[in-house]
Amino acid sequence: QYTHGLHIFEEQISHFGKEDALHFKPFTILKIIFEDGREELPNSNLTYQQVSDDEMMMLNIHENKDLQEQVQPVYAWMDQLNGNKEEGIVIKPVQAFIPNVPPAFKVRNHHYLTMIYGVDFLQDLEENIHKRKVGRKIQCSINDWMINHKLLAIPYAEIHIENYLLKNLVYDRIMGERLEGKLDSRL
């Protein structure tokens, strides 16, 4: 099994570690500043379609009983992405900012995780997944997103060195980063 894990690790390193041109992929539109100075926070993750041509799947889950049926195409899509050696998927609510809800969950390809956690990660996959303590990471993500949303709400014209709200929010973000720095950086 170790040899199999080593093969997967080498395959992932070859796929993700190759030299290539640096590129950035936007994930949504957080703020629009119009020429006349008006500002808008779209509060919709559907703006992703305006800034990316990556594939996207949208589910409408209104009740728990719908979950099992609705999630089946997601499993099939994830299997397809895994087969194509994609890193994984990001799950987001349609509404971009919901108080006390994390902005997104990243679900990574199990093979990709061998690069992060080691060649023997797949040997005890269930145990390895369950021992990852993500609760504090999720709470940090929620706190960061709530502060970021307040930062985005500050009008562009009010971004200056004397803006105490801005200073306090930036300070809160720095303190949040310090706290997050004490968590498992691989999460």
C-alpha cells in the first residue's frame, strides 16, 4: 500500500508541481464601484459566472429530505474531477454573505491530499479524515469573512489613514491571522 501511495504522490507532484505561467482565478465579485462613485456589494456567489469560465454546479436544496437525491450528481462530478486530477471543489451558498456561516468549504481530491498529508494518507483514509479538527478553522473563517464584509462596506472615498473603523477592522484581521497561524496550516 505504501508503494501505491508513493505512486499517487509522485503522480500528483508531477501534475500540480510542473512549471507554468503564474495565473490567478477570481472566485466572485465582492464589490462594484461605478464611475459615478456609487458602490454595490452584490452579495451573490452567482457573480462567479461573470469572472470565471470554470465549470459550476448549482443545487437547490430546500429541505433535508432533498439532500440525498440532490447530492448524487455532486458525487459523480467529484469522481470525474478526481479522474482528471483536479484539486477538488468549493462549496458555497448562493448568497455570498450570511452572518455566522463560512463563506465556502473546500473539498479536496483524496489523491491531492497525499501531497499535503503524506504518501500513507490513503491507507487509513476514513481515520485520517475524521482526525482533522476543522471546527476552529471554520470559526476563524467565519470571523474573517464577517470582518471582511465590514471592510468591503466602507466606501472607497473613506479609505484613509484617519478612518478609525478601518484601522480597527484591519487590526481585527491581523489578530485573526495570528490566531489562525496557530492552527494546522494544512487545513
